[in-house]
Amino acid sequence: MPNADPDLPLRIIPLGGVGEIGKNMYVFEFGDDIVVIDCGLMFPDEEMFGIDIVIPDVTYLKENRAKVKAFLITHAHEDHVGALPYVLPEFPGVPVYASTLARGLLGNKIKEHKLHNNPLIALEPGDEIDIGPFHVMPFRVGHSIPDAMGIALRTPVGTIVHTGDFKFDHTPVDGKLSDFAILAKLGEQGVACLLSDSTRAENPGYTPSERTVGEAFREIMEPLTGRVIVATFASNIARVQQVLDAAADMNRSVSVIGRSMEQNFRIATDLGYLKYDPSRIVSKDKIKDHPDAKLVIATTGAQGEPMAGLARMANRDHRFVEIQPGDTVIVSASPIPGNEEYVSRTIDNLFKAGANVYYHTIKRAHVSGHASQEELKLMLGLTKPKYFVPIHGEFRMQVQHGRLAIDTGVAPDNVFIIENGTPIELFVDGSARRGAPVTAGYVYVDGLSVGGVGDIVLRDRRSLANDGMFMIVVTVDKQTGAVIGQPEIVTRGFVHLNERDPIMEEAVQRVMQAIDTPGDHISEIALLKTQIKDGVSRYLYEQTKRRPMVFPVVVEV
């Protein structure tokens, strides 16, 4: 496009997904048009007390609401679509483009959240559409969910390739290969910038094919005479297909358990992504009537989530399945960083209940859906980008991926390792630079509140969790300001003390001193509270080296 304005850049802005695993969201802005690729959530870490999920801060998009023309979805994993129900209400009428399975799974989510203002439009690998100055070309990649896509954008400053989550699986379970031809063709025509998945940039070699998991399932199941329980991600349809195939080969029936697993199983079956003999499916309320040696149970909870199927079975808290001696459990997933403790606890509980467990360190009944170093180099080699932005990974993974890019011939100055909110600006003359950062960060979802809980509330929750609270109730005479009776003290989560404890008695003395000192302006309640709080906080720290939250309550009578 030779007539493009030389001063107008294409801006690429990650609002989530760099420097972290999760909440992927990438903004592509040219002039008065913005398209957004993905809109994901992240699960909270253990310091985020009471938070259900974390979504990207979309302040920048809200400030530019009129420019937002489309959301493009690479695949239906929660870290790529989970924030849509919370973000879409801000952008009424803006369409969401996604492939068949992603639309099936999203349709459900959108119905649950009663969203009706955003059309869901088909965008399949191999399609081409125009959205403003962007010519959008999705291409097929391998991943742990069918219909995963990367997206190429032809723009006035050149072609941008966003890989989505990918691996190069030459023997995929569904027989649909990654689109090497399109990638090679784009590379020949010239790619201005590649944004590529860094999740396994630290892992040498190749990620094994998904098909190896089916072989592991058969190998484990063959000698067994008891029930087999396989826990995996509900969205990993290819893994569920392999459970069905292995069970059929071993003459076993399958029961599918877990809300998200049952829902996805139904949608994937309706859309033709799962193939099986319906007579081999056992409904969950008929499990007890089915011989153990002829049964495989597919369930959720491979990440040790306390409310999911597997943890409940291990804790004897499941309506339909209780783990018993003779059961074999296959945990077909590796722990997401941060979940290791939950996973270990669930595996321990399964062993305690008498099951034999195959998990990530014992038997490879799982392979990743992400590319290892050799595949990442192949992606770089096929697309031959001028500029490179490693995405979808923690900072160290982005750094390693950047090094791989330099090894494959990208100029060191052309590798941008960025943080959320840092724009990369590409110009028609082929130059690129970092832009001024925009607002990006965490928005916390706590129950029905989206963004109501901020950093200050979390800091208070941390403080309460670490040091507890210390509440002092003082009654004063409204006219004279004199204290009536003894101050009362209530503590929670602080050291267990009774009234006659020297610390408590001294704390009461400190309160009395704080009240005695002010002189005439005792009527200033706010000042009185501050003095009580300061005096008591200092004293408690001296005595216990802890800083509970001190709440002075002054009652006037």
C-alpha cells in the first residue's frame, strides 16, 4: 500500500499475556481502527485472597471505544476467551469472530452471562476478511483444543503474524495438520513482525505428538481389572477422544463427569468433533450398575481444583463416584505454575483412598499443547520476520524465546521483549520503536463485583490474613469528652489473649493515655481515633513484632 501515511504507525499493544501465563489480549491499532486478538482471564495466585479470577484492564480500549471494530479469537481456552463476558458489555455491537468449536463453547458462555449485543461470526482457518485497514487471514495450528488458529493481519505497514497457542504436531488426533504452506508463503512475501507463543521456550527439542498420549492410555489400561479414572482439561477434546478410543479398544464403556466436561462433551459431539459409539456411554447415575472392569470415567480436576470432580472423588464428597481400592487414576495434565500444591494434595488423597495414580512425574500420560524450542525455531524460519515480539509466557520465557529468534537470524535490536501496556509502533518505512506505555494491569473479579476490589482492599486482606485485627471500643461522654467505663478490646486472628493478660492491660492503659493527652479538642473524634490507633499499633509492634489492623471505635453517649 504505497500511499499509506508515512507518519501513521501500526500500534501493537499487549493488555495481557506478556510477563505472565494467562489473560491474553493483544490490541492492533491503525488510525481510527482497532482489532483485538483474544480476551482471556488468569487464575489468582495465593496472595489474592478471595479473588475468583483476574481479567485485563481495558481502560485503553474504553478510552478508544469508537475505534474497536472486532474481537478475533484464536481458540476457546479460558486464558484466551474467559474475560469476554466481563469485557463485551463495554463494547455493544462489536462482533466476535471465532471458529466453529470456539463459537460453540462461547455461545454457551454468552448465554450464561445473558449477553445479546455482540454477534458471533464464523472465522475458519483459510478464510479471508477485511476489517477496516486490516486484511485478516486465520491459519490452522496444532494445540490441545481442536480448531486452534493463528492470525495473519495484512496492514498498511506490512504483514503481522500472531501464532496463537501452537505446536507442530505431525500426527494430530483429528488429522488436521498445521498450515505450513500458508506460513511459508507469508514468509516468502515478507513478515514485518511475528508475535509467537513462548510457553515452552525453555524446553529443548520438540513437544511430543498428542497421539503418544493415546498409546500411554492403552499401555496403562491393558492389564487392569478395576475402574480407570482419567482427569484432564474439559477443553482438551482431542484428549477426550483418545480416552474414548482407548476405552473402545479395551472393551470398556465411558462415563463423563464434571459440569464443564459434560457441557463440552455435548457441544463437541453436536458439532462433530467427537466420534464414538453412543451405546458405550454410561450416564453418571448408572455407574454403580456397571462392572468396574468395563468402565472408564473421564472427569475434570486435573489441576487439583477443590470443587472439581477429581478432588471431590478423592475426598469422598462426590455424588456418583467414590474412590475405592483397585481404582486407577490417570492425571492427564501437568500442573499449571502455582497449582502444584493443589495437585499434590489431590494425588495424596487419591493414594490414601486406595487408588493407584499415574501423574506427570510417573508416567507421561500428558503432552503439552505448546511448541518447544525446535518448533519455535521452525516458526521463525518459516515466517522470517523482520521484528519479533515473544508473547504468552513469563518474562524469563520471553527472554529465552528472544535468544532463539536471534539464533535464527533476527537482528538483536529487532527483538522486543515487552511488558503489558507497552506499545510497539511499526511505520511504513520499515522502522519500529517502543511507544509510551498505556494503562494495563489486573482487574479483579470477586463474586459479582468486577473491579470493585482493588489493590488497597487486597492489601487489607493480606494484612488481616497475616496479622489479624485488634478492635478497641471506647465510650465517651458527648458533652465533656470523658471516658465512661473501661475500653473494650476484641481481637480476631491476633495472638489469643484474655482480658487479664499483661499485654491487654497495658493496651488499655495506652488507650487511656491517648485519650488524656489531647486537651480541649477531645470533641474531634477523628483525631481521637488516630491517637488511639497510633499509640496501640506502636505498643503492639513493640510487644509482639506483629502489625494487626487496629480499629478504634468511639461511641458518644
